[in-house]
Amino acid sequence: MHLPNKLTIFRIILVPFFVVFMKVPVGGEKIHRYIALMIFIMASLTDYLDGYIARRDNLVTDFGQLMDPLADKLLICTAMICLIDTDQLPSWIVIVIISREFIISGFRLIAANNRIVIAASQQGKLKTISQMAMIFFLLVNLKGNIGYVLEQILIYLTLALTVISLIGYLYKNKQVMSS
């Protein structure tokens, strides 16, 4: 197994550890949150690193093409669900974002059955970056008005990019719906 695929598996393995440190106050009230933040950062970096190495060394595999986006969705959706309990992220926004992920995943399955490959779009990549940035800042939990405003901007920017990327995927690949 190549390094990019190992990094993808490692990212998946990190998810339960992230949840434990988000939910169990290990080492005091703040320490567990910072450990969860470090796990999230490490997992997010493996997302960048596995793709970079796979493209650079021509190690793109079917496993990686399937599991890398699933690992991303698992990490991001898990983090957002955990942030609902902290009252930092409204559940309706998480539902919209997760719904988009299910719609696009289903859309890709239909396309694959028709031998159509739907590549990641720039809008989709921006959406993922905004989701990771939003989660990062929510985990850091800056205090004060500036922190609150920054978090709100990132939440609604992420929501907008999520909806825009969904519309873009559906429009660009509308032939899949007629198949």
C-alpha cells in the first residue's frame, strides 16, 4: 500500500480520537479541546499531503479516489456534529452541509454506474477549505466580539460555498440526471 493511501487510512483512524477528546474532559476543561484541535489539524494536513504525494509520484489509485473524499467527509461531518453540542454551530447548518455531501455522493454513484467520472471542482475544493477553516476557528474558540464575528462569517461563508458548489456540480453534470 502506497503512502497516500496510508495517510488516508490514518485520517480515518484519527476520527474516533477526535471525538473522544471533544466529548470527554480529559486533563481539564480546556486541555481536551486543544488535543482535539491538534488531532483535527493533523488529520487536515494528511488530506493535503496524501493528495500532493499521490499526484507528484503518480500514485493515484482507485482506493485513494474512493476513500480520500470519504475520509474528508467523515472528519468534517464528525467535527461539525461535535460542535453542535458546544452551541457553536447550529444544527440546521450542519444538516444542510451533510445533506449536500450525501447528494453529491449519490450523484457520483449514479454517474459511476453510467461510466461518468465527476472530478472535484474548484468550488468543491473551496468548500472543503472553508469547512476546515470554520472548524479550526470554532475549535480555537476565540473569545470576544471579534472572535464571534469571525466565527459567524466563516459559518455563513461555508454554508454559502456548500450550496453554491452543490448547484455547480448539479448544473455541470446535469447529463447524469437524464441517464
